[in-house]
Amino acid sequence: MSTVVLVDTKSSKRDAGEVEVKGELHPSAAQRAWLMRGLSQPGGKLPLFDESGQRISPRTIQSSIEHGWAEPWFANPTKPDWLVCKLTELGRAALRRR
């Protein structure tokens, strides 16, 4: 199921840098960079860290989950506060739209 979210682009309190283009919600630059990395991983596994070794922002992860672009994959027993996620088909479609 797809959800359309309207974003007020004039508001200074936008959620995670979301951008609405022609009625469709697109991932922000940070979300897009994170989601793109899942395309080349087995099962669409999304990384916990960026290319510089910095932890991916929990806000980026949570917002992507809320939009259906990513989903939790399994619990991380050594770091329960870290979400191990995978790219969804909706996420793949969002990446193709741009």
C-alpha cells in the first residue's frame, strides 16, 4: 500500500528533508544515498554506517521506514538500539522515479 504525504515546502520544520515532486514523495538526498547502497547488497541490506564510517542518522532510517522505503530486517543482539534494515520494493521504485 502506498501513502502520499503532502509536504509544506515553505515550512522550516520539514521532516528529514523530504521533497514532493509532481504529487509524489521522493527521498531526501540523505535517504537516497542510504537507500542506493542497498541496491548492491544481498537481500537489499542497508548499511549502519556511511562511506566515512559515521553512523547513519536514526532520523533518516526512521523516516525511510515510515514511508515504506525500508523495513526492519532483524534485531541486532549486540546493539539493540541499531536498526538493521533492508530496502523494500517501494524503496526501489522511489529510487527509479528520479
